[in-house]
Amino acid sequence: MEYKDIIVLGSTGKVGSATIKALAQDNIKVTAGCRDIKKAKELEQAGAHLIQVDMNLSNQKLSKILFDYKKVFIVTPGSANHLELTLNAINACKEANIRYVLVVSIPVADNQSIQLGRDFAEIEQYLKNSSLNYGIIRLPSFLDNILNQAFPIKSNNSFSGPFDGNIKFSSVAVNDIAQAASKILQNPQKHLNKTYTITGDLISFNDYAQELTKLLKKEIKYLNVGFESTKQNMIQYLPESYANSVLEFFMLQEKEDPTQTIITNDFNFLTGKMHQASSVWIQQNLKYFQ
């Protein structure tokens, strides 16, 4: 069975794994590039071929692995060294003469007043200057991020965040991202050197709380704990420098910066479908909060 058409780098995260499953559902042969194959058995069960690969490999080693593939999906890692790893993967794609490279970015690449904006602007420009055929999908906050708060919602009937609960920001369901990425990777000739921003609804933390209250039939409260408390929580599992970059991102959301309130029709253009409404997503994932 031939799998050497599409490979996903960063395949065990939310976006990578969902995209692999979307491709497999369309009977597209796809390879999941994993740092730890033991963590990817679910992807193998979905129909993916697994290989061990790390974006931190030398350019020579990574390009050798990629050489036989035609299309590469680089899911930019959510880590402090995301810039270094993504540029390394782009270089390896160039060395391997990859026909099409799709890279994850974020809308804040248009606002270089913060570190994440500067990093993703550099990634995008580097890709554009690489001479590769490319695509970029910019992604706002994931609806699925509320799953990180499932435990306090279940145990304390509350969850927290860094700013006022009425402030709305762009969001998108991970499964919608996967469907859009799948369509691009299946027919990249239609998407050469294009940038898409995949969005769903504008949502606020209070919107989450109100919908969960209605569906769970008990009051769920959102607690605005401020930026410092949020930072202290983040540095338990993130380097402080990266936590500061994420806080800058949250501050843009608080200010309702245009990069954080953008809504596009790109998902409908790519898939012919309407995006998943936030209320529908919450209802479909209610079991995680019960």
C-alpha cells in the first residue's frame, strides 16, 4: 500500500491528528510523522502509516525522510522553539524538493507588536521566499481549548481566564481546521501560494459559561483572575519567556485587536460547508464536562 504522497509533521497534536483522520475518512493515504510512535496508535487505527520523525532533526536527516513525499503539512508546534523548528522543516522541504508545503500560522502575524506576531510573520515570509509551492492556513483560538478547563468545570462549576468574560474573540473548531486542511492537501494546485484564515464564531468566556449552564442544568461561572494569576498557572508547564508571549497574545484579545476578531468565509470557500457553530460544538462535546 503506497503512503508516500502526504506526510503530516506534528501529527499527534490537535490539528495534526484531526487532519490525518479527515484525510483517512476520504480514503486518502497519509503518513503521520511522530516523535513518539507509541502515542499515535489511534492514528494508525484511523488508517495512517506511522513513521518516527522530529522537526528538530538536522536538515540532512529530515530532508532524507521527506524526499519521497509530494506534499508536507507542517503543523507549527505550540512550543517555545516553534520558530526554529518550523524554519528547519521548511528548509528540509526545500532540500527534498517537496511539491507543496502547507504551514500553520495565526492571524496575529499581521501584528508585529508582539513576539508571536513577529515569529509567525517571519515563518510566513521565509516560506514565501523559499521558492516552494506553498499554502498558509492561519488559525485563531480553538473552541477545543475549553477542554483544558474540563476538570474545574466538573469539580468546581467554574473556569478561569485572564480578562473580562464579555470580550469576544475569533474561534474555530479543530475539526473544521482539519476539513479545510484536508481539502487543500488533496488538491493543492487550486491553492498555490494562497493564505487562508479559517474561522468560526466570535465567542466570549461568558458565552461558554452560559451555554454550559444551559446544557448541564447547573450554573457554570467564568472567573476573571487577571493576567498575573494566569501567568503563574502557565509557568508551571511552560518556560516563562513563552508564557510571556502567550500573555501578549491574550492582551491583544482583551483589546479586541482586529487580528483577534477576524471572521472570514474561507472555510466555506474551501469545503462548501458552513463552519461549526460554537453552541453545536459545546453540545457535541458536553460529555467532557459532565
